[in-house]
Amino acid sequence: MRQIITPKNMCISCGACVFASSGKIQLEENKSVGMYLPNIIQKLSNQELITIKNICPANGYKINSISKKLFDKKSEYDYRIGRYLNIVAVKSCSNKLLEKASSGSIMTALSMYLLDNKIVQGIAATIFTYNYDKVIPTTRIFTSSSDLLRTQGSKYMPVPALMVLDEIINFEGKVAFIGTPCQIAGLRLIQDNNPLLKEKIILTIGNFCGGFKDLRELNRLRTIAKMRKENIIHFQYRGDGQPGKMLFQSKSGKKWERSYTRYGGLTGYMKHYRCRVCIDATAELADISCGDAWLPRFLNNGGNWSVVIVRNPEIQEYLSRMESDSIIKLEKIGIEELVFSQKENLTSKKERYLSRNNFLKKTGHTLPVFDSGWNEKMNKSFFYEAKVYYAQLFKYYMEKIRLYSLLRLMVKTIIKD
Ligand SMILES: Cc1cc2nc3c(=O)[nH]c(=O)nc-3n(C[C@H](O)[C@H](O)[C@H](O)COP(=O)(O)OP(=O)(O)OC[C@H]3O[C@@H](n4cnc5c(N)ncnc54)[C@H](O)[C@@H]3O)c2cc1C
């Protein structure tokens, strides 16, 4: 029988299984689903298969019990954001950092602070590398602040970030890991049985996450941007102010840009299935989590602010020192303000969790298993969830037969008239 770690539509391409398999699994790009999927190249023993399935975050994880074990008992708990010590809004004081950041550049500013003050010797972060017209997310250890500038910007795509774990094992020094909620969950599951990685990765910096679309979206955008067969030298999903813009740049000087989030409407691709059934909106297992301050008082005040959830008292201390040293501006915000700034994502992940799962279960879908973290009341009707699901599916099939752009144009014309 074929061995599988998780069904294709559940895999998030994090690379946890590759690390745990000691060379028996490789990640390969699967063009039909647009993900980097595990390919088992050497049969796993039953015990190995069970171990790997257990550290695969795509299958779900005990988000509440793990966070209870990780974070200070003095922290507060709210099902919408998990455990927290403090919630603040932050903006870097460096214009150079803000230029290419997604929001307030706290993820990069904090990483630089950790390196410059020798709290860690390396930061595991992600850059894009380019192979002719292809854009490839690559996670590496960075040891200097100047190199970290290259890592800025959100990558709204599958990123095999945990492929960096072997490099971390062989690295001399302590490391902070930057990643998405599911990558950090995978890391926590691995660390649980790997004392060396626990010792080496001393801090985790997570981003809030509303999910990503698979590689087929990026490939389609390359076509729309007429960047296929161009030698791409720069790509970004975001940057140049908040909300920022997508940008392709080629060696021949060709440029194509669209504002964030406008480019998202150019194709009919929907978010990856596993992202649509995720419970973790704010990286609840990270020591610090960072998102956009989608709040009028910050957006109307120059923009480029992040909202931040602090779970580790050491990070709290570093932020205070960074504020005193004028590295960042910091403002206290309340939990309801944070929830308001993330309304769409939290409504989808936390409020609709039960009603969506009810619909998906009854229609035969596979679901990840979590131990809590959702509103216990059924928020929407079966009919509402069916409507959302089939509307997304319709757009997706229109895209597959390449009629989505035409449909979009027709709808736009009708609305204008
Ligand atoms: C897939 C995804 C979905 C998101 N959804 C939301 C959302 O719904 N709401 C919200 O408020 N914020 C969301 N964010 C977070 C937001 O885009 C910014 O990351 C956050 O505001 C911090 O900005 P910054 O200016 O501090 O980051 P920057 O200074 O730009 O640094 C970003 C850091 O994150 C790393 N990184 C970026 N993408 C990835 C990735 N896919 N995997 C691993 N590392 C990565 C970069 O390498 C860099 O080190 C999402 C981010 C991602 C990657």
C-alpha cells in the first residue's frame, strides 16, 4: 500500500516530514496542485510513518495544550488569539526598514536587535531566489543585520521553511526562527522529541496568517504580468508602504506591479484547502506574533504599523529596550482593538470554525484535528457555508478553464452600467 503522511490537499509544504525522515522523504513541486509535496523515496517503517504523521502540522495539533506548556502561567487566554502577556502596536523608527516591510517591520527590527545584541547568532528567515523566470522561496540562516534586509516582505505562498532545520542542527550558536503559524507548530512538534533543536532555537517569531494560495496563482500571475520567459531578478508580494504592492522586475528592465490586495482578484484561485480549515490565525505557539495594524488610528497616522502579541517575557523586555533605544515606536492596544484589526480572518477561523467543519464533514472532506480554539456556538447555517464553498469552487473552475478573467471583466462592465 502507498504510504502517505497527509492527503495532498492538506499538506502545507513546510518540510517537517523531510527533516524527520532522515533522507527517506524529498519535497517535490507538484504542478497539478501547486504545492511542494513529500515524495517517499525509501519505504518507511510503520514506526517511522507514525512518528512523521505525528509531527506533521497539517494533520492538526493540540494547540491549547502545547501553548499552555510553553507560555508563562501568568499569561491570559482568549480563544481568538490564544495565550498572551501583552498586546501592542509597533512601528520601526528606521525608514530604510519600513521601505520594504509588509507593515511595521517589527519582525526584521527585532531579528536585527537579537543579532546585534548577541542574544542569538543566527536568524532563520526566508528570501526569494530566482531560477530564470521562476521564483523560489528559500529559508536560510542569516548572521548579519545587513543580510536580513533581503528577507523582508510576506511570502503568500507555500514555503518549505522547516527544510532549514538540518542547517540549524549544524550551526554553531543559538537561532531565532521566523515563520507562519503552521511552520511554528511543526517546529514545536519536532522540538518536543528533539532536545538539540529545543536548545538551539530559543525564540520563534510568527506572523498572523489568513492563509495562502498555491503556486498555480503565482504561475498565472507570471503569465498575466508577461514575465514568463523573462529573467526575473526581483519579486515581492508586498513592500513599498502599507498595504504595499506586488512587483515583478526582470533583467531586461521590465516591471509589473499591482497593489496589495488587488492582485488577489486577478485569478480565480482560492486559498489552499488546508488554510481554509486552519484554526491558528495569530501563530499561537510563537513567542511573539506580528500582523498588520488594520486600524484607522494607525493607518491615518502614516501607516506602516504592526500589531503584536507577546507571549514570552524575554521578548517583552527586548521590546521595552528597543523602545528606550528609539529603535521602535510602541503603543499599548487592547484585545478588542486587535480583534477588530483582524476581524475578517478571526471571523473565518474562529467564529465560523464549527459551522464550516459541520458542512465539510457532511460533504466528506478531511479535516485537521485541534484540541480547542474556536467559538463553541455554531455561527452560521449549513446553507451559508455551502454558499461560500460553492461560490469559491465556481471561481476556481472558471480559472481552470481560463474563463475567469473574461467573467470578471463582464461582471465589472455590468456593475459599471
Ligand atoms: C502567508 C501569510 C499570511 C498572512 N496573513 C495575514 C493576515 O491575515 N492578517 C495580518 O494582519 N497579517 C498577515 N500576515 C502577516 C503580515 O503579512 C506581515 O508579515 C506582518 O504584518 C509583519 O510585518 P513586518 O513588516 O514586521 O514584516 P517584515 O519586516 O516584512 O518581515 C517579514 C518576515 O517574515 C518572513 N516571512 C514572510 N513570509 C513568510 C513565509 N511564508 N514563511 C516563512 N517566513 C516568512 C520574511 O522572511 C521576513 O523575515 C500574513 C503573512 C503571511 C506570510
